[in-house]
Amino acid sequence: MMRGLGPAAAAALGGRSAARWCTYRRVTVAVCLGNLVAVLLVVRSLYSAPGYFASAPRRVAVKYSEEQIRLVEESIRIRRAAVSVELVEAVKKLEKVFAREEKRRKELPLELKQKVSYEILERMRDLGENSNTTEQREALESWRLEKLKDIRSASAQNLSMSDLSNEESRMLKRALELNWRMLMDDIGLWIPVSVWHTEHDDKPENEPEEEEIIAGPPLPPECNAQVHTDYGGAAVRWGLTHHKESAADCCQACLDQAKRARPGALKCNIWVYCPSEYGCYSPDKYEHKHQECWLKQADHPKLNFKDRYSESYRDAHPSAPVVVPWMSGVITV
């Protein structure tokens, strides 16, 4: 049948047949089959390799003797006997109580916390700025008891408080009774614990007091230097910006100012010096540092503090030390 075709026609017909067979789909299938054959060959070679399963663990049956089994059972019995059954039961009961209480406890809403904070703040303001920690703690406890009394009274009469709903009253009552400290932490309220300091004098009765050493040159008699003493008076020269190397220099500055003062001006007759390297305490708002020298004037000099601060004063001023750190004197000419 191909007998009548020439060479050119036969070549063209063969090319069309080859093109019809080499399509994109058939080439893709052929490549995939080749990859599959290669993978199978690789897997076969791995499985047939010697020692392939050499690293696999083997289960070995271990037989224990009766003596070994007896020792193990004895060890288990001793360990169980050593456990404190009562303690374990008590811990389990506590865990149940804590879990039950945690479920019942509901955190107060933010608005209710703000109401509580405002009321406590007003109660603290009524005490004034000079109140000590004991008074603050008593006022806080008084507010808590009063609030609980109001809530219980309203609940007994089946009434609702003017500023709280019934649900808020129940939540606040539980917080005031059971979670009072947690409520104080939530609203950011903290009152320091009062620390009572008692000094014991162990010296014999007739033993003389040791004379305190004053740094610097000796002071002249007219300075009348007194350690641990603070005199009041009108300030002739502020010590915040007036420092002297020693108490003697401070006293001399007072004497010089009195001599050079103009007619009608204040003349220094009181000097107050801070000899402590750590600074000196004062109830005002300033930070008084070492070597401050205050020059003052008073017709009738009056003591502010002498020797020690009283316990009542330190209760009202927790930062005050026990001993007065200043030294001072009244000039006599």
C-alpha cells in the first residue's frame, strides 16, 4: 500500500507518526514510571543489605530469683508504710477547700473597687497629714466594720444600699469578711507596720557619761556649744547654702555676722550646725546635708529638740532618728 509513495512522502508520514506518539502527557508518564522503578530498586537494595536490622533492640526475657522478688516486695511495703497517711489526707482536704473557695470567690468589678478606694481615701484625709500609721490602721478597720454593719443591716431588712446593688453588696461583704487583705492589695492600699524600738541602758548607775568628741578646732566658751541640740529662731543665714568646715567655724561665722550687721538688721546670736556625714534630720521638706551652718536670731532662744526625739514625735514622723543629730549654741558676749 506504501508502494506508490515516494521517499519524501514516506519521511513526512513517519515524522507525523513520531510527533503523534511523543506528546507531553506520554513523556510525563514515562518519566514517572522511570522514577518509580528507581525508588523500588533503592528500597530493595536497602532491605537486602546485611546488618540493616542489627541496631533494632531485642527483647530479652529476664528471670528474677525468688529472693530478688521478695526484696522488691519488701521495698514496696516499706515505702508505702513510710508515707504519712494522715498528712496526705489533710493536704487533700485543704486542696479541696482552697479549690471550693477559689470557685466561690469572685473578683470585685472595677467600678466597685473605685468606690471602695474613694471612700477609704476620704476617711484617710479626715485624719490629716500628721496622722501616724496606728491611727491610719485604726481608721481603716473602723471603716471596714462600719461598712459591714451597713450591709448586714440592709440585708436583714431586705433593702438595697443606695450606692450598691444587691449583687455588689454580697460581693463586697464577702471581700470585707474573708478577702480583706486581698482587696487592699487590689486597690493598692498598704500601711507599714509600726515598729516599736526600746533602748536598754546597760551602764552602771554611777558611771560618768563619756564626753562626745567634736571634730575640728576647739570652740571658744562664748559659743556655748551643745551636742544633740537644735534651737529655733529667725534665720539670718540659711544653712542650705551656707556650709562650714567645723562647728567652731560656724560659731565664728555667727560672731562675725553680729559684729558686721547693719543698724536695724538681725544680729546672729544662735548657731546650728550639722556635724553628721550622713546629714541631719529635720521635719521640713528640705534635705539637710553635712556641714550646714544656720545662723539665727531670737530675743528669747527656745529649744526645738534636745538629746532625743520623743516616742510620740517619732510615731508621727517615722523617718525621725532616735537621737537629735544637730549641735548648736547661744552666743554670750
